[in-house]
Amino acid sequence: MRTHTGEFTFLKGSSYEIGKQQALEYLENPHAKNFFLREQPDSDKEYLEMRSQIEEYCPGLNRELEGFAEGFGLEANQLKFYNDAWLLPGGCSIGAILPRKMIDGKTYVVRNYDLSPDISDMRLCTTKVDGRYTHTGFSVSTFGRSEGLNEKGLCVAFASCGMPIGKYPGMREPAVTGLQFMIIVRALLETCKNIEEAVYAVKNMPVGTNMNLLLADANGEAAVVGTFDGVKVVKKADLDYLIVTNHGLFPEIERLEPGKLEQSQLRYNVLENKFSDNCKRSVCEIKELLSTEFPEGLSIHNYKENFGTVHSVLFNLTDRQLEFSYGSPLQNKIYKINVGDHFSKTRLPVEFWDRDYGPDFWRILR
């Protein structure tokens, strides 16, 4: 058993003020400079290209990064965030359940995020940037988001499609120039109020990552955007649920992806089996997905191989509420927070019990 720390941060103010606030969070950490800052800045060309894309599609984030860098007495172009060199997206299981499937007539999204606590932020944030929609969700590389729910009832949740894209060892080099998932998720949460706006935004963004992006809103609508090496495909929900895991979901993408992990298909099947029949579901039945261990459920404890549950969330879009756990809900307490609220605990211990699922866990289906 290992213990890590889960954190909550309440961010409010102008983009620059929020950047300064986050610098204060880390200023006394002796490893912070090595974690966030590069010894040598990016080249002017690379830095300006990424800065320009962020400015257009996630306005305000550059000012946040400037405030953060200034808190350390440095320049923004020295932040590792701009070249994504240390990102390692993990596995994800996500399902949107629409009102006609639920006994209570509400819209929910279940989300399980698998990685290692050693390379995860383990940080839930409520973010209130002046002039943007308030949202609550988990951070990636401090400034990005892996998922969240905003004040208008829009939920955005990311899952990598195939091998993750990035500049970290073991990751695929991007085939096209574009934004990384963590910026896309945050941009949508801060600027869009429903899936129509979110789909339009993603269609018009340069996307450099390969992903399955689930979008759902409090109106009971849902869609998934699949991207792979520059190809974008959008599908709106034609049933009363929508599911994504970590493999291609569209013929256009399946032709490009060399194979898929069997466990991604198994997790997809778990969700499909729960949602596909004609019966309506209770909230308790939906929660069981997150609190049951793989392969019968979604919670995974393979931390030694960087594929264990680092956070688990049930989003209630209708009530703008999250029920979540740091780490696996089988090993840790479940908490509740409303979108935009403070959370009573800013730091708390999180337990991780590792389990070996055997060599077939990484078997690839062709």
C-alpha cells in the first residue's frame, strides 16, 4: 500500500491573478522549478506558435501562465507547459447517461481516469476566471484539465485514442500540429454552454492529440468527437447513452489505428452491458460501475504499470454536482461538491493498493 496526497484548489480572479495564486501554491516546494520550468526557453518560433494557438482558442491562459512564471521571477517561455514534454495521458472509461435512461430523469456522466499517482496532479480545482464560465474538474499539468463540469451544465471528458500523443518517452510524436487535449478540455469548459457550441469549437480548433472527447449537457444531449492524426469525426447520441474508452470508435479512425487494447474493449463492454437494455437505471446502479473492480467494473488498481484509477467521478449535469474520489473508490472515501464551490479539505491522504492483472492486460486486438 502506498499513500499520496489529493489536493483541492479554489481559483478566482483575473487570469493573471490566478497564475500568481498558483505560483504561491508551489513556491516553497524545492522541486517546483524542476517540475514546471525549463533551464533553456523554447525557441522563439515554437513558443510563439503555441502561445498564438492558446490565445485564440483558450483566451486568458497565456496571462495565467505569465502570472505563474512571474511568481518564480522567470519568463513564461521557460514553462515546460508550452511544449508538453512531460505529459503522459492514461486510460479512461467514460459514459453519458441521458434523462430517458434514468429513473430520476437527470443527465449523468460516469468517468474513471487511469494513470499512476506518481505522474498525476491528484488535484481537483474550482476555477472562476473573470469573464469565463466557472467549472470544477481535475487538473493536468496544473493549468490544463482532463475533464470537468461548468456552471451551464456542460460536461467535457477526455480519453486518449490509441497510444497517447506527446513528447514524453514512449509516446507517439504528433502527426499534425495542434493543441493538446488538456487545453482543449479547459477551453470548452470556459467558453461553451452546450454541446452545440462545444462541437463547433472543436471542429474549428487545430487538434494535435488523438482522442475520444465526450461532451454532454444539462439539456440531455451528448456527442463524442474522435480525432486521430488530423482526422476528426463527430457523432451525436442516437440512443439514450454514449460511451468512450481508449480505442477508435469510427470506421474512419479504425482504419488508421493499428490495433486496440483488449482491456479497452472490455471496459467499453462493461458500460455497454449496463446501458444497452430497455430498463431505466437508478443512480445506485450507475455508481456500481465505478465502485466495482475491473473486469466486472471500471475501477483498476494496476498502479505499477501506470494504469490504475487516480480519480473517479459521477457528474450530475442536471444538479451541477460531482461525486468523486481521489484514487479508487474501492480504496478511498467518496466526496461531493457542487460546481463552483469550495471543498472543505485542501489536502488529504489517498491510499493505493496495487494489483497485478497479468500479461493479458496489455494484449492487443488487431
